[in-house]
Amino acid sequence: MYREYDPQDITARLLMMIGEPYEKPDGCIKFVRRALKEFGVEIEGTKESALRDARKFKKADRGELGTIIVWNGLAFDEFHVGIMLDKRFALQSCLQTNGVGRIEITRVPWCDAFRGFYRPKCF
């Protein structure tokens, strides 16, 4: 996805973010903003800017490294985002995982609240 980086380099950069604390408010979006910025994609990264930021993305059929994943209706948050590591695992930030954590998207509650995958239009 990110042409200027080796996939192993991207994965290593993302994995180094595990354990970063949750930033109130809207910590999931702030985390995704930092992750995308690392690879040259700039978004405003607030709930208020979500519709403006969405214009920079296109819907994707599957998750892969660097793809944004969106959930709606999780018990702890109505709207939640993360970034995919591969087709099965993602990183996201919430209070319930004590900040940035790696999750398996095929497990409950993640699979039940899945809304879609989105990829930056510039890639």
C-alpha cells in the first residue's frame, strides 16, 4: 500500500505504537492520525472533521496493512477507528485496551460492530 516503505518497516513502526496511552477525547482518531502521518497521509483527526477526512479515503473490499477499519456501535464508543496490520489484526486505541493495542478483528465485539475498510485515495 505505501509504496515508499517496506511492509516490514511499516509493520515495525506501527507495532512500536502499542502501549501508547489513550488520549482523551477521541483517542482512536488521534492514534490513526499519528499512524497515517508516519507514512505521509495527513488528516485532521477529530470526530468533528471525520466527514472532511473521509473524502481522502475510498472504500476497500478487504483489510491489509495500512487500511483504516471503522466500527459503529461498540459498547464503549459509538464510532471507532483503527489501522490494519494485515487481513486479521489491527491496532486501535481505547480505554478498554489501556491505549494502543493489537486486536483480532474476527473476534467479538469487533466483528459485530464492523462497518468497513477504507484506504487513502493517494495509494
